[in-house]
Amino acid sequence: MIDPHGEYAAAFKSNGAIYDVSNLQMPYWLMNFEEHCEVFLTSSGSARQFDADILAKCLLAARAKAASGRRSPSSPSMRRSLTC
């Protein structure tokens, strides 16, 4: 059970595994770029776009690293324009 607010852990702790913010790990690719911005960016206005540009470069680098040579980082699927 995924229990991000800690509402069900006591009732279901003997019936399975409880996942919350302390033990749930998700791969970066599970979220789209807008969701990444919502989670990681706290700035607003032009500063938010500047931070979003940095985040986009980091996510693209992570994707390229994960690809481990399966495809080139300059392939069309890797060169999207990202804004949030």
C-alpha cells in the first residue's frame, strides 16, 4: 500500500508493505517534466524558467547516462524543448 500521509500504516502494517515518503523511491522517468518542476522548483517568474532550463539539462543528462550508449544523446527523442 502506498500511504504518503501516514493514514493507513497502523491499520495495515501486518497485512503487507507500507510505502511512504521515507521509503518510496521512484525512477526519475516516472514523472513528466511539469511534474518535476512542481516537485523541485520553488522560484517564480523568469527565475523559474532559468531554474527549469537547468533542471531540463539535468534530466536529459540523466536520461543519456541511463541509456548507456543504447542511443545517442543527440537523437530527436532526447532533444525536446522543455518548459514549465
